[in-house]
Amino acid sequence: MAKRTLLGRLGESVLIVFCIVTLNFFLIRFMPGDPVLHIIGEEEYYNLEVHAPQVIEEIRGEYGLNQSLGRQYLTYLGKTARLDFGNSYRTKAPVLETVLFRMKWTLFLAIPATVIAAFLGGALGLWAGWKPGGRFDLAATPCFLLISTVPTNCLAILFLICFAFQLGWFPISGITSGGLTGFAKGLDILHHMALPLAVLVLYKTSSNYMLMKSTVSLIRQEDYVSTAISKGLSQGKVLSRHVLKNALCPYLTSICMQFGGMLAGSMMTEIVFSWKGMGTLIYDAVNAKDFPMLQTCFLLISICVVAFNLIADLLCLAVDPRVREGMNHVG
Amino acid sequence: MLGKQPIAFKVGLFILLIILLVGVFAPILAPCDPYQMGTPYLRPSAQHLLGTNDLGQDIFSELLYGTRISLIIGLVSALAVTVAGVCIGMLSGYLGGWWDRALMEVTAVAQAIPSLPVTIVLAAFLSPSLWNIIIAICITAWSGTARIIRSRVLQLKELPFVKIEQTMGASHGYIMARHILPNLFDIVFVRGVLAVGNAMLTEASLSFLGLGVIGQKSWGGILHYAFFRSGIINGYWWWYLPPILCISLSVLGFLLLSYGGQQQLGRRN
């Protein structure tokens, strides 16, 4: 039934990841200068050129740089499939290790933010959408609209100045003060986390709120809702049985996509609060021109996005029987 | 004509007009040369309205000049994105069949690639010239517009006047240019205005990361130096606050303009 469309979506996901790997390949190859220079970094390259030119030739051989572009591409694909992303220019350590370590801290920040915002934005949006033009709607909507016009890094900076520098309620930067263990360390991390988490929750809540509000206010005008109300169903029952059930599919899809964008979504916030996650890693990689690091981050971010897009489709399929039946037509 | 427009539209237009004027007349308005170095970290005074930065450059003049680069990048990117989106969406929707499938597949790929990361990667790899930054911003940004244009064209091409033209033997190109395109004006306007705001936001993020156009003042760039050269630790609000306000205000302006346009659209239908 829907199997064909699903297979199509799966194929599309593979195609997208493939495109990104290809883009990464060509970025290195088509930059001016010797590709080896971009693989091992400028400093290392000039160092080797003087002291051990044969090492450069070895690397050239390893990446197949003497061969045709097609062969080089195959070698690159093979390396990527074996998760060999090369070494960082800066630290000389394998890129993947560093990225995975940093990813852990990004997820530690982003997962709670996404979950909290999903419930908060959903609940507030439901409230405002159920009574459009009501007191709550009139008060909350302009606030959330205003938040969404301020760029993330700007709001983060304002929070930093206000709550960390002026009021001194929260630490200025980093993940932990160091020198602590056990429970005290956990508390300290939470204390450091509060401000970046608040910024992320605020942004995600405002976009969730907007989505939920517009979905619910549309559903509210449907005939089946009027029927449910007029046949004497309590407001709670109408909301849970009829409104929420129909609003859930687009909402879940959007939340799922937020999970997909998690790895890069908190980048600006991380940089402002020096949270040592993937965002700061990307920033450092950009400034040090650490290309293998940057490319690996980019690849992982994209894979995460693509995977969660796919999950979102599956989820919608599971939640909404209409999609299950209709997928062949809509496709 | 303007009198009938929604209030949001007028406010947005007013904000943007001011920004545009400031951008155009920056050399006349600026009291100092923003590249001229002097005494660093001066507080606001009559001579330097917003003080000076870490190199002793006048922040107020930097801000005025920054309007230019932010606007140019925003406008040119939006133009490119909108033209590409409209062309792809129109071809895909109107021609249908094989064209449609191929173009929509490309659009789906562009839409699924995370936009800010790809922009950062491209900006880091390419040399940071004005055109390279614009390319980096545009590379995936057209996909949303293409989708929306396509679905509108799918509706339009079923309408009688298009069918009549087709039976009369008008060429595809003629129908698209003379009949489909004028009917897309509203959507193109709304999407185009939004695209300017988005491109300016992306540019601000890029230059905040230090990936802006080299040797040019921009709002994100001023914020970058204010943040990374200890403007915040020292509480120099006249350094970090103005660029934040400028970026937010212009994004608000474009948002209001497109929101007003959308209301107008809803009213007419």
C-alpha cells in the first residue's frame, strides 16, 4: 500500500546523504592548491614538504590523488563508508572522536530544550488557538512574534549581559567550573546550562506556539467540532478527542524535524555561552580552517536531519490513518 | 493606493525606507570614515556618537556603512533566490511529467540539506568575497519558494483562460510569461520580501562567526568584534546594542511588510 512511497522516501534520503558526501569531496578537490594541503592542513604540509616529502607522496597515494577524478571519488566514498574522516588539522586526533564527544554535550543541551518546548509551545498554542482573539492570545502572540524577529545570537547575548553580567545569577560561560565531583558537579552543570537552555526553549516554544495555534484555530472551525460541542461534550473531551487528535500530526512532524535539526540548531547559543558542543566546534573549525572537522560536522548534521525527516514521515503514518490510506494518491 | 494597505504593511515599509535611505546616503551621513583608526574604546561623546571600537574606529559610522553591505547582500540574494524559485516552480508546475519529477527531486534535496551549516561550510571554503557569500546564502534558500510557486501554478493551469490559450495554440513560453507569471505576483512579492529578511539574518550570522565579507563593515561583523573583543565583559552597551537593534529592526520591517502583503492577499481572495 504505502510501501512504495516509503521506499521512495528512503531512496531520497540516501540520495541526499550521497549528495552531501559528493559536495564534501568536490569542495576539497576544487579548491586552489594541492588537495593534500587541504587534507592535512597548511602547517603540517609545509612542515612535511621540508622534512619528509615522501610522506606527502604516501598521503597522495592513500587518497589516490594521482589517479583520475573518478577513482579518487571511489576512494573517498570508501573512506567515508569506513567512517574514516581523517585527522583534525589542529589537534591531529581523528576527527570522528572529537565530533562524537562534542555531540554528546550538544545533545545534552538540545534534547531537554526540544522536549520542554514541545510541551510548552503545544499547550500554550492549544490554549491560544482554542480561543483566538481571547485575552491570552492577544497577550502571548505579539510576544512570541517579537522573539522570532530577534536573531538567536542577539537574544543570547542580551540574556548573557542581563542575567550573567548584570544580575550575576548565572555563570558566564562554559559547562562546569571544574574541581567538583558527583552531585555537586551535576548541580553545577545544570547551573551553567540554565541560560543557554532558556534561550533555546524560548525560540523553540515560540515556533511551536505559532504552529499549534494556527492548526488549532483552523480545526476549531470544522463541522465535527461544532457537532461535538452541540451534542454536549465537555470542553476537555472535545479538545482531547477531536481537536488534539487532528492537530497532532502536523505538530509531531514539526517536533520530529526539530530533533533532526538539533545538532546545528543550538550553534549560535552555544557560541555565545561557550558551551563546548558541536556549535563551538564548528566555530573553532571555521576559524582554524580545520576543513576535515568542518566537513565531518556538516555530514553528521545532515544525516541527522535526513534521518529525522524520514522518522517524521513514519510517525505521521502511524498517527494518522488518513495518511496511511491516502499516501498512494498524495505521494 | 497606500492608504488601503494594512497598518503592518505601512509600518514595515516605513522602517525599510529609512534603512534604505541610510544605506544609500551612508557616506554623507557618517561623521567619520569607519576605516579610520584612532583612540580605541572611547565612550560615546559629541565627536563619536557611539564611541569607538577596539581599533578606534567610529562605531556610529561603522553602523551606517554596515547598512549597505547588509542591504546589498539581502537584496541581491533575495532577487537570485526568488528568480530561481519562480523559474523552477513554474517550469515544474506547468510542464509537469518528467520535468516536474526531476525538478521536484532536486528541490527536495535542496530542502533537506540543513541551510545554515551548508552556508557556513561554503563560506569557509570559498574566499570571503561579496559574491561568494551571496552564493553561499542562496544555494539552498530557493527551495521553499519553488514548492509554493509550483502548487500555485498547478491550480492556475487548470483555469479556463489558460486552457483557451492552449487550444488556440499559444506556445508554453508565451503562456507562462504573459498569463501565469502576472498571476503569481502576490506570492512572489511575499516570498521575495521574506527572502530579503532571511538573507540578512543569514549574513548577520555568518559575519558574527567571522565569515563575513573581508574588509567591509557589516552589522554582524560589528557584533562579532563587540563580542569577541571583550565589549561585553566591559559593559560597552554602545558597542553591542546598536547592531543588535539594527538587525532586529530590519528583520521586523521585512516581516511586517510580507505579513501585510499576505493579509492583502487573503482579503482579495
